[in-house]
Amino acid sequence: MKNNLFALLFVGFLLLTQSCQNDPVNSAVTTDKIQLSENDSLFEVNDGGYKFSIVLPKDLMINATPDIVLNGATGELHITVGEQFWIVATQEKGDLNNFKSALADDMLFKHEVVEENSQSLLFKRVLPDGTEYDYSYKSCSDISGTPYVFRTSEEGEFTKDNVTRMKQAINTVRASV
């Protein structure tokens, strides 16, 4: 199953690369409202009921291979590129208000909202002494009638720049054709 996923990703990469080579005037390619630059790679995810496209930055792939793995026990889909890029997707209806309430109950960290809209929340965790600890992001969306929650992994400790890159990737998620 994992080999099939990598084969699909490789074919998608080859098609994207070929498209960029055939259009020397434009360094960007538009695919179903996704604007791709020469520094982006489009990945098609089709595993365990997850079916969507996501754009990942190529510069992260210089030192690490993207890994898209379904955790059969939890149903979570993990998208990683090295240690500083780790997105977790779940198929569930998310409620940011409930999530913010849960953050308020955290006894160890104070949570400060950095950016918020009706579908997403970028926040930082701060230690009791005021030291910034890390940043996280959570987004709720609907893709072709299926509710999704995308978030940065709770197992990672990410800088604001790391989280901003993951947020940008999450914002490119579209239904696969």
C-alpha cells in the first residue's frame, strides 16, 4: 500500500515537472485553483478514505523525503517532511470554539492566539514564566462533502516559521479530481 502511494506521488511529481518544463514563459502552473511555483510539488493523497491534493514546498525535500502515512489505529493521516514539517489530518467535523475552550483548561501552558478566522487558529504556547515555547495551527474544512481537521502535530515543537509553512500547505488542500 505504501509503495502504491509513493508510486502515485512520483507520477504526480513527474507530471508537474513536465508541465513546468513545457511552459518556459510561466514559472507557475495553475491546477484546480492551486497556484504552483517552481518551488512547489503537488501531492495526490488517496489512502484510507482520504482523497485530496496538497502542495508541499520543494526546498524542504532537499534533505528529507515526504512521508504520507495513515495510522490505521487512530485513522489519522500524517504528512511529514523532515522534523520541522508534520501535519496531521483527520476526517471529523471540527469545532474551533470547543478547541479554544480546551486550550483554556491547559494547566501547564498559556495559549495566545496569533491569527484566527472562522475556520482556523494559529496560536503559541507560553510557559508560566512568559517564555514562548512553540506554535501550533488547526484548520477545519470541508472537502467534497467530507469534513476534515488539519493541524500541526502535537508531538512536534515548531517555530512560527515552521507553522507558517505548514499553514500555507494546509491552505492548498483541494479535492482530488
